[in-house]
Amino acid sequence: MEIHIETDRLRIRALTENDLDGMFALDSDPEVHKYLGNKPITHTDEALKYIKDVRKQYAERGIGRWAVELKETGEFIGWVGLRLYTDYTFNDHTNFYDIGYRLRPKFWGKGYATEASKACLKYAWNVLKLDKVYGITEMGNEGSHKVLLKIGLVYLEDFYYEPENLMLRWYSISKPE
Ligand SMILES: CC(C)(COP(=O)(O)OP(=O)(O)OC[C@H]1O[C@@H](n2cnc3c(N)ncnc32)[C@H](O)[C@@H]1OP(=O)(O)O)[C@@H](O)C(=O)NCCC(=O)NCCS
């Protein structure tokens, strides 16, 4: 069954190849990549590869990041959602679910990341029946830090991520009683 979640202002749905233009606009923007290792993409092929990889995750892991659009206009504003990490190790964890989001700058500062990721956490508890969700930000990414705290994650510690030579922050939230 394809995912379809509605919040007050947003529609959350599966990412598809029809989102290619929106995904390219998102990931080619240097402002968006400031705290993502500073490597914006330069070709639509890279956006297509990302979409295909996410869709493979839907099929193989039952979860992956989702597209977010404005209910009012249907505009694609970015992505949000859970990822099951099985292929990378962060802070000594390899099999874990993380919550993330990435929006186009013209949609920042309106509470959209908070609204969308709250809905994703509900899905984590009620549909996936998870006990714990983690969050990761790069040090200095105050916007993302605030979103995680606003949706209830607890900041635990900083750690060094050797593959990207970055200092990252580590957060978690447990299923509410
Ligand atoms: C991080 C990001 C998703 C935040 O999205 P957003 O929709 O603007 O966030 P919200 O509007 O829900 O903001 C939540 C809180 O963070 C604050 N905030 C947002 N951006 C901020 C910034 N750059 N600096 C300080 N605070 C910020 C908001 O003021 C709000 O706090 P408030 O309710 O007390 O006013 C967005 O900036 C983004 O896509 N950045 C690029 C990609 C990225 O870094 N993703 C996260 C990787 S870990």
C-alpha cells in the first residue's frame, strides 16, 4: 500500500520519478547542503539515482524518505521521513531508524519540517511499531537541532564521523508510554 499521510498543511507520499525536477532543485542548492557535507549535486542523473535508491529501500526495507507537498498548491517542497540504516554505521549503531528532512529554502521557517516529522513519528510508533527512533545533525545546524527537540527527541552527545570528517550530533526518542 502506498503511503499517504495528511497533516494540516501538508501531504506526505511516496517519492517517485515524477519528483525529479523538484529533487534536482533541492539537491543542487548549496544553501540546502551547507550542513550536509557541502556537496550539492550538479546533474539530474544524481537526483534520479537518489530517487531510485529510495524506492529500492521502500521495496527492500519497507520504509524510506517520503515526498512532501503543500496541500494547497500541490508544490513539491522536499522530503521527510524515516530511514532504516543497515549499510552505514553512525556512533556505533548500524541497525537503526533515523528521522530526517530536507526542504527547499523558500519553504523554510514556516513550521513545515516540524509538522511533517511529527506525523512521521506517529507512523513510527503506530504503524511500524518501533520502540526507538534516532536523529543525527551536523554540529552548527541549529534549524535541524531545533526541529528534533521540538518533535521530542533528546540530544545525547556529539560524535566524530570519520568517513566524512564531520562532527555530528546524536539524538533519540523512545515510543511514548
Ligand atoms: C532543517 C530544516 C528542515 C528546517 O526546516 P523548517 O521547516 O524551516 O523548520 P521549522 O519551521 O519546523 O522550524 C523549527 C524550529 O527551528 C527554528 N529554525 C529553523 N531554521 C533555523 C535556523 N537556520 N536557525 C535557527 N533556528 C531555526 C524555527 O524558528 C523553529 O523554532 P521556533 O518554533 O522556536 O520558532 C531546513 O532548514 C532544511 O531543509 N535545511 C537543509 C537540509 C538540512 O539541513 N536537513 C537536516 C539535516 S540533519
